[in-house]
Amino acid sequence: MKRQLTLWDAVMIVMGSMIGSGIFIVSSDMMRQLGSGYWLFTVWILTAVATVSAAICYGELSSMYPRAGGQYAYLKEIFGRMTGFLYGWSLFAVIQTGTIAAVAVAFGKFAGYIFPTLNDAAPIYQQGTFMITWMQVLAIGVILLLTYINTRGLHSGKLVQSIFTAAKIIALVALVFGGIYLMQKSLFTENMDFGWAASQNIDGGGWRSIDGATLLGGIAAAMVGAIFSSVAWENVTFVSAEVRKPERNVVRAMVIGTSLVMLLYLLCNYVYVATLTRDEIAFASNDRVAIAAAEKLLGKQGTVAMAVLVMVSTFGCVNGLVLSGARVFQTMAKDRLFLKQVIPNNSREVPARSLWLQGAWASLLCLSGQYGNLLDMVSFVIVIFYMITVFGVVYQRWKAPKIERPYKTFLYPLPIVIYLLIGILFCGLLIVYKGEYTWPGFILVLVGIPIYYVFNRKADT
């Protein structure tokens, strides 16, 4: 692999992979779950602290193992081949490909807002509850287009990433400061006056006060949305072999990128809370809270501008996910833990076969319509793998203290303790109060165990 990615490119991959459709949507459900501006910001701040803490911890591992595969490589080196494979298997089965599918379909849905004929068109095919719509076809078109662009060379992929990530960052900043400037009446104090008195209104039947187990379940459900909007920053580690001076630039990119994105997320939520009433946030049409805020500020023109912003955001996010994910599957294949056919690079020095396989599976998930449910259910698994990797910093210091570490975790072990505590809180709440979010993820990982032994047996022969 040629080292063609600069620090700027790496930061754009971090930010571009994180900012997709979530920040424009999930705050609606979070407000329905908790009913208070205080609780909304509490969940976002917890997520921000956890995300940046994890990025700081990953920096030490990225400096020790500056190679393609990132988190997969760290887990394999620290805990063995099976742990690495189970992460890579989950990544291919739904974490990476399901996220690609979900964000691409979000692109289609917001395109439908601008071009209503997409919403009104009859399904291309329908059999019972299964259907293929033009929005799904558009989503698949986006996936295949960006897959093709990335097969044309790393320069093409990183150019698209830089342009679209820069565009959506500028647009988000404009939304924040434009919203503050255009706001005629701030509702921030009104929404914060609920304080710690949490309420829930899931079905629109009216707000009811919650505490105890119901409150803890609401926090867990709200955190699923915030965490889903804040993952994928580790994608830059997947392309470490192509980053210049990876032992320094990968950790810088992760910390800079995650910090800036989480700051933008908090500012966006300030605009939502200051512009809209509690009910307007909770029951925005199709959960498009950003569209509701833009309409309040600028009328119909604002909604169109916001829809275009989300399309730009999701397009850039899909590109970042496509660019980085394929490198993991290629690395797994080199370790004889994936299909050997995806090992070769094409004439432009990129893993074209791995890119097309990833694109094909993500497209099938688009057609299945099940990616959204799967992603909700594997948020638990994503955080579990984050926690295992973060713990790996401690374990590796004990297991291999003499390995060179160009970067050591800042304020060690504080970021590790912070992330593990928040991760345990999140996973514990899901296990106790939202079991439907946990067992499907466990099943997904368990399915990977017999598949691992098939690949491992072939590697031994």
C-alpha cells in the first residue's frame, strides 16, 4: 500500500464517516424517550465524552500497529485470531455494510423530500410486505457509484471524501450560526425548564412522568440513537497502511475529528432545542427534526436547503464507509480469515474485489429492508467491541510492555476508565431494560464462531 493520505485526508475520513443522517433525525426519538432538554443534552454529552475518550485510547494501538485493518488488526494481535475474526465478521455482516445501506437509503429518503415523485411512485416490485422502491434503487445506485469511484484509485476516493466532508461541515456550521442569528424567539429556557423531571411520550398519546426502571430504559434507548450517530470514527484505522506517518497522524485525526464532530452535534441540538418546542422536536415529520428547525427559521426554502445538506452529508458518509471498510476484509483475507479472492489490488493499487463484494452485500441489505432493525440491534455489539479494544490498551501494557509506543494514551488510565464506565452503563441498561437490542447481536457474533473454524481449518492446511 502506498502512503497517500495526509493528516487532512485522515481527519476528513473520521468526520465524513461519522456525520451521516443520524444527527438530523435521532434527537426526535431521544426527546420522546426522555421529554426534557436536560436529559437530551446529558445523553449527548455522555456520548461525546465516551467517543473522544475511546479515540484517545485507540491512538496508542494505532501507533503500535500502523497497518491496514485497524481495529481488526488490534484485536487479532492482542486477543488472538478468533476475536479479530468475530469483529471482522460482524463488520462485514452488518456493522459496516448495514451502515452503508442505512445511510444510502437516508440519502434516498431526503431526495424524496426534494423530488416528491420518488415518494409517490408505486413500488417496482411487491410481494406481501416485501417491496422494492425507487428510493432503494437510488440508494443502491449511490453505493455502486461510490464503489466504482473508489476502485479508480485512492486519489479519487479521498477527493470525493474531502469535497463532501468539507461541504457538510461548512453547511452544519452555517446551520448552527445561521440558526442562532435567525432565531426570533428562543425556546431554550422553556425546554430546559423541565430539568431532571423526565417524561415519555412514545406514541403521541400524551406525556407521562417516568422514573426508576422506565427512566433507565428511556436513557438506554436514547443512547442507542446518540451512539449510532457517533460511531465509524475508527474507520480511519482501517486505512492506516495508506496514511503518511500513521504512528502520529492516525491518532491526531481521530482526536481532532471526533472532538469537532461532537462539538457540532451539541451545537446542532442547541439549535433544535432553542428553535422548536418539546412536541415539535419529538414529533417532527418522519423524525426529520433538522427539517422542522429549518422550516421554522427559513420557511419552505429552509427545508429544501436542509434536505440538500442531508443529501450531501449522507453521500460523503457512504463514501468514507466504502473507502475504509474494504481494507479490513482484504486484510482478513491475507490472514486467511476471509475469501482469498479479495486479496489482490487492481492496477490502481486499491482492493477492487473487496470493494465490489462489500458494495454487493450492502446493496442486498438495502433490498432486504432489514438493515435498520439490524443496526439498532448491533449497537450493543459495536460498543462491546469498542470496550474490548479500549481494555486492550491496558492488557497490552501488561502483556507486551517493551513494544515501541510512539504515542501513549493521554492522561492514562483516565480515558480508559471513563469509556469503560460509560460503556458498561450503556450495555448494562440495554441488557436489563431493552433486551431486544442485545440478543440479536449476540446471535450475530455466535454465528461467526463456526465460520471462523471453517476459515481457520483452511489456513492450517
